Amino acid sequence: MKRGALAFVTAAGLGVLLSSAFLVGPAERAVVFRFGSPLKATLGPGLRTRIPLVDRVVRVEVTRTFTVAAGSADANSGGAAQAGSFLTGDTNLLVAECALQYRIADPIRFLVSAADVSGILKREGERALTEELGASPVDDVLSSGRTALLERVRAHVQREADGRGLGVVVISATWRSLDPAPPVIAAFQSVQNATADRERLQNEARAYSDELASKARGEAQALIEGTEAVRVQRVEAARGDSNRFAALAREAAADPALLRSRLWFETAGRLVPRFTTYVIDGRGGGTKLRIVKESAPK
């Protein structure tokens, strides 16, 4: 009897010990509910203990990124999801769906604030899409305003999550689909093609204008530089002539007769070679006429 009782006590103690120990993974945080109320602090990774039959442990993945689709509606048949329809500010119909990515920042709040946090985020995302699309023109939504609209939707959902104390951080929002309604998608595509052609032609015209302007500026600069070179050349030539005339004036003032003689000889030296010279040779018992023609100096 004693041995059996000892074995029973030992087995019971071992069972209690085993049931009180639990393991928390590296990416998890454990929330302990004692008599239905969560403890203030969470338990990190490692081997942890609890009070059997009193504590309930819920493990929460805090590094995992969760995704919820906003704007999708479940079809009645087959449970397939389809994008929802939204009205833009200029009364155009768009089919839109975005994905919200979030992480659990406060495991205790996440577990006690609501039974379906993903459902709340989905509804808030759809409400944000309705408000933002309803306040924006369709051309802006389908072109340059896509990214900014998504950021506003993410910020809206984050504010609502903080206000409700959901304990999550909305990391990002991305488009899954954003298209016109099927009956008018061809017309929208035509408009988009026309807009793209207009932008392309504008860019080509701008490039051609820039090319012509650059060429004209180059030609103008070359003309200015050429004119400046001619101006400098003429100024230097005039300056040289002025210096030469000034030198002659000084020589004339010093000795006018010498200057007149020099000028006479220089002028004669330039003019005489232009005339034909006749030489009469009377040697050898007769008279011979020899003509010597000299060309002007180059």
C-alpha cells in the first residue's frame, strides 16, 4: 500500500510538473490568462511555467505579417472573392481592392480588444476606400494619385485601430485591383491611350524646342566670338597704324628734310619697277635696242 501510494503521488507530481511547463517559440509571445484575466506582462521565448487548471496560455506570433483584403466581397456561390465597386468623386464607377498588411504590436490588447481583429481592419479599410475614392476624380485615382490614396487609407485604418485599442500596426497598403467597371473599361482605355499620346507628343515637341534653342544659342555664341575676334584684329591694326604714324610724326618733327627724302626714295622704289626700261647699246659698230622689263615687286 505504501509503495502504491508513493508511486501515485510521484506520478501525480510529475504530471503536474509536466502540465505546468510550456515552450514559447522564438517568434512568439505568450499571454497568460489567470482565472480568465490576462496578466500584465507577456512571456518571451523559452521554457515557461504556469499554474495547472488555473492559467490558460495563448501564444501570439509577433513577427509574422498578416494580410487582410479590403474591398473584396464574397460571392454567394463557391465562396470566391471578387473586388468591390466604388463611386469616385466625379461619379465614375471603379472596381477596387487593396491588401492591408499588419503586425501584432501588443499581444494582450490584440487578444482582449475584439474577437475578430482582421474583420474590423477589413471593414475600416473598405470605409476608408469609400471615403477616399468618393472624394477623388477618376483620372487622379487611375494615374498619379494611386499611391497617395493608398497611404491615406493606411493612415485611416491605423487611426481606427489605435482608437479601438486593437494592438496592431498597419505596415502598408497595396492595390490588388483598381480598374474601371467592365462595361466602360474599353472607353477608359481609349482615354488613357489618348492621354499617353498627348504626353508623348508634348515631350517630343519640348525636346525639339530645346534642341532648336540650344542650336540657336550655339550659333549666336559663335557669331559673337567671331565678331569679337574681328574687332580685336581691327583694333590692333588701327593701333599699329597709329603707332607708325606717330613715329613718322616724331621723325618729321626732328628732321623734315630727311623724312621727305626717305619718303621720296621709298615711293620711287615702289613705282620704278612697274615701268619698262629701254637700254641703247652702241658697242660693236652698230646700234642695238635691248628692252628690259621688270615686274613690280610682290
